[in-house]
Amino acid sequence: MSSELYNKTRAAHDEGWAHKWLGRALLAVMAAEWVFLLSAGRWLSAFLVTMIIAALVAPGVFRRKLDVDIPVEFHITAVVFMTASLYLGEVHSFYQRFWWWDILLHTSAGLLMGITGFLLVYLLNERREAGLHMRPGFIALFAFSFAVTIGTLWEIFEFAADQALGTNMQKPMLGDISGLTDTIWDIIVNAVGALFVSLVGWRYMLRKDIFLVRDLIRRFIRKNPSLFRESGGPEGGHNT
């Protein structure tokens, strides 16, 4: 075995080991928190922690049930974001403690949902069975629309929770008892993050040499070759 191949194998092993034990440690923390929240009757917080637990176990389910291998980076990013927004932000009131936490998380949400929307339609474009030939502009527009839609649905969820359960997820600003200002700013920063990712992805598909998740796309396709056309991929596709 060459030294380069050995180093790559060793790095992959270390990455998988660290990811596994980090996931187990966080899962234990979330499980203990979930039991505490249920015993305290904090049902909404318990539901939010349940969503984090679902995200933690998702890669194993996808691997066993669908034979799909989710890249470590994508999983860690998703779990960190959900922990920061749902666990720290909502359960432990970081949104109230730090005025910038809400802006940071909603901007990050726009970026992450834009990346997710881009990946969904980009990878669908590479599926053997789909037979699709979508243009870069449409893929970028879908990514932007997907991120804005998810962000809007989350704002609807916050409003519904506040109205039905008496929570304070909208976090009204001073002088704005309706929470409208907070909601509009959340939508704006979410859209800004989504627009940034969509434009960067569009430039990548036009063969410009930049994209935030280029290597992530390549790794996903390498790990799941059965999902894609043998001649497809981010380097040899029909219109990318």
C-alpha cells in the first residue's frame, strides 16, 4: 500500500471513529435531556430535542434502509446547527440571552437550506432513472426557493406554537408585541443566506472554479455510485 493511500485510509478511519463517538456522546446528552424535559412537563422542548435525536440516528437509518451513505461533514453540520438553534436557542433561551443569536442562526439556516436544496436537485439531475437535464439557472432557483420555503414554514411553526401553546418562539422585539418585526427579519436574513448559496452554486455549474460544497458533492457520489449514471457526476455530467 502506498503512503498516500495509507494516509487517506488512516484519515478516513480516524474521521469515522471521531464521528461515531461524538455522535454517541451527544446522543447520550440529548437522551438525558429528553427524559428531564418530559418529567418537567416541557413538551415543546422535549419535541425539539426529539428532532435532534432523530438527526443523530438518521445516517444509520439511511445506510440500513436505503443504502445511502451520508457524508460525515454534512451530518455534523446539520447536527451542530440543530443543536445551536433548537437546544441552545429554544430550550436554553440563547435567543433571549444573546441578541445576535437569532440573526446568526437564521442566516446560517438560509445557507444550509440553500445547500440542501442545491444538493437535492443537483443529485436528482444525476440519477440514472430521472432522465432530467435541468439548466444551472433552474437548479439555483430551486435551491433558493427551497431554502426560503423551509424558512417560511419554520416561521409558521413558531407562530402556531406561540398561539396554541403560549410559547415565545417569535421573541417579539421591544415595542412590537405581535412579533412581526422579528419574523420579517428572520425571513430576510434567511433569504440572503439562500441567495448567496444559490449564486455560488450557479457559478460553479457554469464551470467557475468555486463552490462551498464541491468536495462534499464529489464524496457523496463516490460513496453512493449506484444512485448515479456511470458517466455522470460533478466533473463529467451533461450540463454541469
